[in-house]
Amino acid sequence: MNHGDFLKDYRIKDEPYYRPQAEEIALFTAAYERRLPVMIKGPTGCGKSRFVEYMAWRLGRPLLTVACNEDMTAADLVGRWLLDSDGTRWQDGPLTQAARHGAICYLDEIVEARQDSTVVIHPLTDHRRQLPLDKKGELIQAHPDFQLVISYNPGYQSLVKDLKPSTKQRFTAFRFDYPSADVEAEILARETGIDPGLALRLIGLAESARRLKGHGLDEGISTRLLVYAASLMADGMAAKHACRMALVDPLTDDDDIRATLEHAIDALF
Ligand code: ADP
């Protein structure tokens, strides 16, 4: 079996729609040419994962994505021994599969994982490009096409939940943010079929909410939520219902903030 076949389920067959915001495609390509590890920072729902999918497609690499969480252990990344009827058998985790077979491994929201689980990535990020499987007694030399990509949201950063400097300093980094209004309108129109004029009104609402970040809202309205609202409207839902359901209620339980957003919705639609 060749490596390409092994990860065929992880190949991205159709070009994902990705609207660039700046030079990120060329910059990521340059980082990949050198197989440098990449960190993508930015608020939730601003296009980080879509960008990684697009780059994996463009570079023709399979993509293994791991949504990190606090219960994740190093074994969830590297693999573990399993018991079955024939005895024990080793099962590679996604990081090991990617390193062995030459995929891009994307660790989404890496700060959610405990630091002791993430140190396993260190030897893969320097010139050694190795992954020790201590429990199996194997040292993997990463495939030449392997690349490690991580994302995180600096907004959630706290002293307890931050990447160790020793981890951060192993990555090149991209800073992402919500797209500018005209680009975001283009994305909404393309993703949902909504009229661009209506898309701009939704974005007006998002901009008011984004100004409330740090003043009652932890996070602004993401592009992802705008896509939800726009798709409900494109299917004929009244703007007020769509906005409430996709943009207000997911974001806040605070009565004052709700009232402010409701007021903005009334003014816009
Ligand atoms: P993140 O990984 O930053 O949380 P995603 O990449 O999942 O966010 O983006 C959320 C949604 O927003 C995507 O599913 C897509 O519909 C839309 N989106 C955001 N930015 C872009 C972009 N630049 N091009 C195309 N779609 C985008």
C-alpha cells in the first residue's frame, strides 16, 4: 500500500471556497516549502480552518484535523495500544498518521489541550522532525511532506490557558481577523446566495456587536454566525428572526446587551 492510498479519506477532493484577505496563500506556501510549522491566531469563526483546508487542497496534501480539548491526552495524538481478540495492537493517533504518511496535521484550538499533552509536538517542530512513540518503543522520522499547523484564539488567552513560550517559539505565525466588510459581504453572498446588499446590512450589525467586545461581550459576531444568519435569510426567514437566532442568542444572555443588539436589528431591517 502506498502512502497516498493510506490517507485517501483525508484528501480534499473539491476546491474549498476560500476568499483570501491578504498575502496569506503565498506566505503559507512559502512556509510549507520549508516545512515550517505554522500557527494561525484569530477569533473563533474568522476563517482559520477554512484557510487550512484550502491550503491542504492547494498543496495536494491530506489533512488530519484534531479539535483539541482539555480531556485530550498525548495518547489521543500519538496513539495507543488496543486490546482485541488477537491480543494487543498499536493504533497510530492522528499526529502519528500524519507524520508517517506525509499529511498536514491541524491541531485546532491547541490551547484547549493540557500543556503536558502538547509537548509531544516539540520534536516534530525542529530540525529533527521526529516523533518518539515511547509506549511503542519507536522513533518516527516525519515524512518529507508532513507539516504541523495549529490554531488558537488569543481572545481566550489567560495565564492558565496559554501556550508555553517554548511551544510558541517553534512556529511561524499568521494573525487572522474578521474580514473587511466588502470581503465579508462577498463571502456571505458566495456561501449562502444572499443578496450582497442584505449581506452588508448583516455585517453592519456584526460591526456594532464587535465594538461591544470587552464591554459585555467576550467575542464579537463571527463570520461563521453571519453565514448562519445569511443562510436562514436566503431560505426566506425574516431578518429579525434570523438575526436573533443566529447572531444574538448564541452570543449573550445579558439583557442589556440583548436589548442593544435588538435595537440595532430594528434599525437595520
Ligand atoms: P475558524 O476556524 O476561524 O473558527 P472557520 O474557518 O470554520 O473559522 O470559518 C467559519 C465559516 O466562515 C466558514 O465555514 C466559512 O463559511 C466562513 N469563512 C470565513 N472566512 C472565510 C474566507 N476567507 N473564505 C471563505 N469562507 C470564509
